[in-house]
Amino acid sequence: MPAKVLLELKNVTIRFGGLTAVNELSFTLYEGEIVGIIGPNGAGKTTVFNLISGVYRPTEGEIYLYSENITGLKPFQVCQKGVGRTFQVVKPFGSKSVLYNVMVGAFLRTSDTRKSREKALEVLQLVGLYDKKDVLAKNLTIVDRKRLEVAKALATEPKLLLLDEVLAGLNPTEVEEAVEMVKQIHKSGITILLIEHVLKAAMALSQRIIVLDYGKKIAEGSPEEVTSNPEVIKAYLGDKYGIA
Ligand SMILES: Nc1ncnc2c1ncn2[C@@H]1O[C@H](COP(=O)(O)OP(=O)(O)OP(=O)(O)O)[C@@H](O)[C@H]1O
């Protein structure tokens, strides 16, 4: 049986004044995929996440989740429908424990404290933070803060997880660990759409890549296909991150 369509963007455009941050973007995401969105600085990647998660409403176009038009829904409604996300800049409740922070996410699905604690402990195990459940969030290292951010999103029980640069700022060993974590999450049955600047890792993780430049999709395909695409190479020339 062919995979089910989970998410569909149809000609999505958003303008901020005179700037078209995302320009007639269309793509389809199937259940069970890991898809990466890459592109130079300012290409519109985070704006795409803000559009999907309801932070922004598109100026034009529609967004469908399991064939339901979710365009214009509020962020908590999109989250309730099964889309979890992390943010590029992580903002935990610093003076609260790791467990508390994750339970906040779990309360989206239950008002029962015991159940929310159980869910939080389960996702802490999945992201490798179980042993640090009682540590105050502000005392976590960068890599653990990223894990916490992912755990908070997972606690909302998403069907689709949007990961915004979870590998940025990590050293090579930490990147390897984080890549492993993303693979585990995917194995647990969650579809993943990720934005990455660490291109090697994005390539290693993603089955399919969408390349944005100035808000437009300039390429889509397997990692091999997009990295040999002349337009993609041109878009990255001069970008400090390079293609490698
Ligand atoms: N709320 C906003 N108001 C005005 N302009 C915005 C807003 N949000 C994003 N932009 C602009 O839209 C463009 C795309 O930004 P976006 O953050 O989506 O890019 P990005 O690909 O995620 O970049 P980076 O890799 O640097 O995070 C940029 O020119 C940005 O300045």
C-alpha cells in the first residue's frame, strides 16, 4: 500500500511588507518519511515551520494535514492535531526541572499528573535525558538543552515532528549522538521534517531533501540528486557553510 500523505503545502506564500519570505511553495510529506529542508541563510526555512505550526498565516496558499485544511489555525490547535516542533532558540523554564519542563508538553493530551509524568519519563528515555530528569533546565549543557527541546515536543505526542536546527552548535561527537537520537525517534513511528545547517548530517538523515533559496523551492530529491544540482551549488557558493 502506498504511504499516506501526512502534510501538503499548496502554493504557500507569505509576504512581510515588500519581502516575499516564502514564495509559492508546494511539497508533500508522506507518513514515515524523514525529509530535510536546507538552504542558505534567510532562505525562508524557519518561516516554513512558522507557517506549518500556525505562528504565521500564509498570505496565499493552503496547508493540509491528513487532507484537512489547517491553514490559519492557531499554534496550539495545530499542535493538538499532531504537529510538534522545536525552536532554533531554546527557551526552557530554567528554574524548573527537566521533568517539569517535559510534563508541561504532556499536559496537552492529559490533565492527569500521573499520566503526564509517565509520558514525560518515556520521552526522556527516548532522547537520553532520563538520568537528568531532576536537573534544573538552566544547568543543562547545550546538547542536553537541545534534547530537552525535542523531549518537550515529543511529549505532545506528535505524528509529525518539526526539528529546527537541532544539530547547530554541537561538536562532532554530539552531532553523532543527536543524529542517533533523531533516528530513534523516527523508528518510534514519528514522521520528521527537519531544517539543518549541518549539511552532512542533514544528508545522512534525510531520505529526501527540499532546497530553498530566496523563499523558492529550487530543488527536491535524494541527497545525491540535490547536491549535484547546479542551481543548488550556485545558491550555496559564497555561503559560509558550504555544501560539504
Ligand atoms: N516576522 C517577520 N517579519 C519580517 N521579516 C521576516 C519575519 N520572519 C522572517 N522574516 C524574513 O524572512 C526571510 C526568511 O527568514 P527565515 O528565518 O525563515 O530564514 P532561514 O532560512 O530560516 O534563515 P536562517 O538559516 O538564517 O535561520 C528573512 O529575510 C527574514 O528576515
